[in-house]
Amino acid sequence: MKRPKVIVNVAMSADGKIALPDRTEVKISGDEDFKRVHKLRNRVDAILVGIGTVLADDPKLTVKEEYVEDPKHPLKVVLDSEGRIPENAQLFDEGEWLIVTTKKVEKEGWVKCGESGRVDLKALMEELSERGVDEILVEGGGEVISSFFKEELVDEFTVFVGSLVIGGRVAPTPVDGEGAGSISETVKLRFLGHEEMDDGILLSYEVDNG
């Protein structure tokens, strides 16, 4: 299957959480990491998030000029299997966007991948490849990232670990979903290196899908 290179990038607390237990957003990294992320956004052809991230944070998914000179603003891709995205979502304000849903949702101009339930990610990757997307950045949320790992579609995984503890049994993690049922179902990573920045550390991995 021809598909784009998939990079998953997240920021988490030292205890592996990405938000408060009620899913309120928490600032985990600082300007140094923000600059890295926006440079990464500017490098890729598309940025992908799930509808949960849009409803919770209303992100613009753009590249900020304060971090990147003359930003190019990659394609914004949102997974929305039930057609819940608000018409006034900020991501519609600037740049190109693509809403991906299933065949059960009647929305003109949206891309339909899969019959019902979840979006068929492999079909979406083929669609994006045909549209000229060679590299895509997946930013969340945890259920979306879990699905990409489950489908063996992730090539690189970068994690910024901030110096704080959030705690909570139900606080979201970078990779939610059902998780591995056995050791054989875990995702194998190859450690590429680390870099200290802000008040934390960036860990870089390559995913072993072989």
C-alpha cells in the first residue's frame, strides 16, 4: 500500500498524561518545544487530528509566523465519523482543510473512508497519497493515535516529557484505546535519541512495524 510517512508527536507529563482527568488542556511544554512543533508542521504536507481534539480545544492547526518565517500552512485533516464538527471551528478560518468521515454521513465535499463507525485509516492514507501528501503529522487525540498504531501506520513517534505530574486514573494518555492485550500486541520502538529543551526532554523513536 502506498501511503504517506506518518509522524506522531505528543507532549505528556512525567506520569504519562496529556490533560487533566476532565480533559482540560494543560500547558506541558514551552516556547522551545512550540518552535520545534511549528517547524515540524511547516515541513509536513498535512496535519491530522480527531474530532475529539477539535471539540475540546478548537485548534487552528496553522504554523505561527513567530516560530517560522513565511509559513506554508499544510493541509488540515480531521477525522469525524459522525459529522460533529462545528461550522465555526477555527481550523476553517485559514488554509486548506479536509474532513474525513464514513459513508453513512451525508456531507458534500467531505471524504468518505469506511462504511460506518470508525474511519478506515488505510483507505484514507491511500487517498492522501493520491492527493500528493508524502508526510503527515498526527497530533491527537489518544484514540486516534491508538488507531494509527493498531493499524501499523506510524513510522516515527516523538514525545516531549514535561516536568509535572497530573495523575488520575481516567486522565487521557498519548495512546488511549483498548491497549495491548498481550506482550505480543505491544508496539516495538527503536530509540533514536533525546534532546533537553524547556524544562523537559524530547524522546524520539522509530516504529518497528516489521
